[in-house]
Amino acid sequence: MIRLFVSVIVFSLLVLAAVDSALAQEETVCIQCHTGQSGSLATPVEEWRQSIHAANGVSCHGCHGGDPTDFAMAMSPDRGFIGAPDYASVPDFCGRCHVGVRQNYGESAHGQAVEDGGAQCVVCHNAHAVKKAEISLINEEDCSRCHEYGRAGEIKAAMVETEQMIGSVEQNLDRLHQLGIATDQIEGGLFDLRNRYHSLFHSVDVEKVRSETDGFQGELQEITQGISDIDSQLAQRKIWGGAAVALLLFGGIVSMLIRRTYHDEAGH
Ligand code: HEC
Ligand code: HEC
Ligand code: HEC
Ligand code: HEC
Ligand code: HEC
């Protein structure tokens, strides 16, 4: 009886979890109703569909709260709806999930000046069309809207080398992955490093970026070492594989010769 009870509960939890994750991807009432609106009420839907958030199951209600299953009550504060944040509240709004970035940002020149027009999250990333973060977000056109490009350019220069190292490790991991080699552990390490490194940018502090660069590059060299260890193991396996094939061939030829000699002798 208890067993039955437990499995009913487990089953319902599974169903609930499935419904929940399906809701994140699919047509919630938020998406249905906003698609039919016009102007700035509808554009968030189209922009969001192309975003990294949509790809990772963070939907309207993930950011704005509310009830994604109830047309009438969807935007009720009683159901947790928090609306759209004003300019200076955006960092806390996004920072509920991006805690590390929020912290670096809060201590930065931008965070300190957010009440007086310091750049905040959506100025650089957008609110709905958020894409995978890349160093190309730092460019003269976007970063000279409020001040000169000078110090922005210095930060970019300090980051380029480490970014390239991250890129080449990523390519190597892809290559190993295609060979069918399990790289989960190295990938996990790289993912963590990449997040820490990319959130460092938000300090917009050239000295801080420079002083932490050595540590990051050291960690990347260790990861690269791990990859070349795997590569040399692979090369060795190839050599032994080749030797084994040669040995088999040799054995085959020898036994053929022996058989032939035996036949010849038997024929005489
Ligand atoms: C039945 C239609 C309908 C549904 C369902 C709906 N919305 Fe809205 N939404 C609107 C309309 C109309 C407005 C503009 C008028 C207003 O603010 O009430 C709006 C406004 C908004 C705003 C802007 C509010 C502001 O402070 O400027 C946000 C954010 C929003 N909706 C998010 C959501 C989310 C998230 C959901 C689902 C949990 C949702 N909506 C469900 C019709 C809808
Ligand atoms: C990653 C978090 C995030 C997600 C996901 C998200 N929004 Fe927003 N949304 C924001 C922020 C931040 C603002 C306010 C800043 C701005 O207006 O640019 C906003 C503003 C809005 C507004 C007010 C726009 C205006 O100009 O008045 C509406 C309406 C809205 N969102 C609807 C939606 C709908 C519908 C979805 C799902 C398709 C959605 N949002 C998904 C973060 C998000
Ligand atoms: C001045 C522009 C700017 C502002 C303001 C800004 N970002 Fe970024 N963000 C960037 C750049 C540039 C990168 C990529 C840096 C790199 O390539 O190393 C990035 C990277 C990221 C990443 C990826 C790194 C990671 O840890 O996963 C996230 C998430 C992110 N930003 C979120 C935010 C949030 C949340 C805020 C507000 C608290 C914010 N950003 C404010 C420019 C900005
Ligand atoms: C409900 C949690 C949640 C909220 C709120 C949220 N995000 Fe995200 N964000 C995620 C998840 C999950 C991912 C995908 C996994 C990852 O890359 O960390 C992501 C990814 C990102 C990325 C790409 C990171 C990368 O690896 O390149 C950026 C940039 C970003 N978010 C910015 C924002 C901004 C700006 C806001 C506020 C407007 C915001 N996020 C609000 C959960 C959230
Ligand atoms: C919306 C306006 C705005 C945009 C866009 C903007 N900034 Fe800023 N930035 C500020 C303000 C305000 C300050 C603080 C006052 C100052 O130092 O000029 C600041 C300061 C800085 C500083 C000086 C930090 C220090 O104290 O040394 C750097 C570096 C910087 N920003 C980099 C960037 C980069 C990189 C971008 C583009 C990705 C960017 N900014 C885009 C408003 C902006």
C-alpha cells in the first residue's frame, strides 16, 4: 500500500516536471496573448524566440513572473507577476539568476553610476534578443555612445589573448568529441572557467582584468596539457594498432607458406 502511494507521488512529480519544462519551451498564455498584440507588446515575443534564453527554457514568466497557465490571472501580482523593471532596477532583475555577474557589475564604474546613466545589462545585451556573450560586444560603435572609446579599447586588448586561448581549447574539445572521446570533465572545467572569465569583464577595470589574466591563462594551459595527453595516448594507440595489424598479416603469410610447402611435399 505504501509502495503504491509512493509510486503515485513519484509519477505525479514526473508529470509535473514534464509539464513545467514543456511550458518553458512552448506556447504559454503569455506568448499566445502577446503574439496577438501590436508594437512593443508583441516584439518581445519575436526577439525572445531567437535568444539564448529561449534555447535554454527561460521563458517570459522566468523573467517577469506571473502565471503562464491562466489567461485571466496571468499578470496578477498575486501570481508573482513583477512587470517590467525601470532602468536602474534591471541589474537586480537579471541578477536573480546571474549572481556572479551581478556582483562584479555592482562594484564597477557602470554599476556605481547606474542612477546617472551608467550602462546596465540590457544596454549591452538587450532585454529579449539576448545572444551568447562574445568579446565583439565590446566595439567602438556601442561603447562610445556615452564616453570615449579609449579605456573600453584597453580592456578589449587585455582580453583578446585569453579569449583566443579559450576559443582554441573549445575547438580541440570539439575535435575530440567528434572522435567519440568522453570530454565531459574537461568541458565542465572549461565551462566554469569561461563563465568566471566572462563575468570579469563587468568590472570594466583594466588593472583587474590584467592582474587576473595570468591565473586564467595558467588554468587554460593545464586544460591544454590534459588535451595533449589524450592526443598522445591516441597516437600511441594508433602505433600499437598498426603493429597488431602488421603482426596478423605476417602470421597469415607464414601460415600460407607453411601450408603451401606441406601441399607441395604431399603432392610429390
Ligand atoms: C490576455 C492577454 C495577455 C496575457 C495572457 C498576458 N499579457 Fe502581458 N500584457 C498584455 C497587455 C494588453 C499589456 C499592456 C497593458 C498592461 O500593462 O496591462 C501587457 C503588458 C505586459 C508587460 C509590460 C508591463 C509593464 O510594466 O510595462 C509585461 C512585462 C507582460 N505583459 C508580460 C506578460 C507575462 C510574463 C505573461 C504571462 C505570465 C503575460 N504578460 C500574459 C496582455 C497579456
Ligand atoms: C531575460 C529576461 C526576459 C525575458 C525572458 C523576457 N523579458 Fe520582457 N523585458 C525584460 C526587461 C529587462 C524589460 C525592460 C527593459 C526594456 O524595456 O528594454 C522587459 C520589457 C518587456 C515589456 C515592456 C516593453 C515596453 O517597451 O514597454 C513587455 C511587454 C515584455 N517585456 C514582454 C515579454 C514577453 C511577452 C516575453 C516572452 C516572450 C518576455 N518579455 C521575456 C526581460 C525579459
Ligand atoms: C558595458 C556592457 C555590458 C554591461 C553593462 C553588461 N554586460 Fe554582460 N557582458 C558584456 C560583454 C562584453 C561580455 C563578454 C565578455 C567576454 O567575451 O569575455 C558579457 C558577458 C556576459 C555573460 C556571460 C558570462 C557568464 O558569466 O556567463 C552574462 C551572463 C552577462 N554578461 C550578463 C550580464 C548581466 C546580468 C548584466 C547586468 C548586471 C550585464 N551582463 C551587464 C557586456 C556587458
Ligand atoms: C530565470 C533566470 C534568468 C534570468 C532572470 C536571466 N537569465 Fe540570462 N541566462 C539564464 C540561463 C539559464 C542562461 C543559459 C545558460 C548560461 O549560458 O548560463 C542564460 C544566458 C544568458 C547569457 C549568455 C551567457 C553566455 O554563456 O554567453 C546572457 C548574456 C544573459 N543570459 C543575460 C541576461 C540578461 C541581460 C538578463 C536580464 C534582462 C538575464 N540574462 C536574465 C537565466 C536567466
Ligand atoms: C549607457 C551609457 C554607457 C555605455 C553604452 C557604455 N558605458 Fe562605460 N561608462 C558609463 C558611465 C556613466 C561611466 C562612469 C563615468 C566614467 O568613468 O566616464 C562609464 C565608465 C566606463 C569605464 C571606466 C571605468 C574606470 O573607472 O576606469 C570603462 C572602462 C567603460 N565604461 C567601458 C565601457 C565599455 C567596454 C562599453 C561597451 C561594451 C561601455 N563602457 C559602454 C556609461 C556607459
